[in-house]
Amino acid sequence: MHRALTLIAVAAVALVLGTAATAATQHQLVGIEVNSSPARFIGTLLDQAGTWNATIQHNPLNTSTGATTSITGGSFSITTFRPYAIVQGTIAAGQITAGPVTVFNPWSCRQRFGVVGALTSGSFGGVLTHYGFPSGGACVPVAATFAGSVTL
């Protein structure tokens, strides 16, 4: 009887450890867009010391409110400092959805975009925000930020 209980306990521990080893890791991240075509982002992790970067390839960006743009590919890299690790991967697909343009005054505006996508092993999502100047109902961007999360 003692041997059976020991085997059950060992099996239970193995099951728990096996499940923990395959649990998804999520990171909160923020960053800036440093190039618009292809879209290249760099930034920092919010939940632990680390950095990230991504290159997102997409069709021409449709900025009409509610319009969508397909993400066609790309790559990403996350570096954590404690513990030190580098995770790299491929952006498989996704979608960018345009929000309305907010005009603050004749010289500044903002437009937000919802971004969701699939990685070869995981997913990402967040908000891309363009800052710029208004022109003909559009917000002509001069800078952009991204805030969101990635699940690996």
C-alpha cells in the first residue's frame, strides 16, 4: 500500500511539473515605431527587466475608421535580463483595425489602431498610436507608440 501511494505521489508531481513546463508566458510591453515600412518597433518589457523588438510586414495601412489591414508576416525578439534569455520567433498573420482620428488643435492629432496577431508559437495584441498633424480628415503621423502584450 505504501508503495502504491508513493507511485501515485510521484506521478502527480510529474504531471504538475510537466504542466508547469508547458505553461504560456505572457509579457506586457511598450515601445516606439522606428520605421514605418516595414513597421519596426523597439521597446521595453513592463513585467520584468528586458527589451523587445519586432518587424511587422503588412498591406498598405488603411486609416479609415473601422477599416482593417492584414499583417502578412514579420519577426520578433524578446530579451529578458533575469533570468537572461532570448526568445525569437515569426509573426505568422494578424490584423490592424483603424480607430477614429482625434484632433486636439489645428496642429496635432492622434489615431489609434487595434493590433492582434498570431505568432508561430503564441499571440500578440495591443494598441498602435500614431501622433501627427491633421490634414483632410486624416492624421498624418510623425511618431508612433505601441503598448500591448505577447503570449509565448
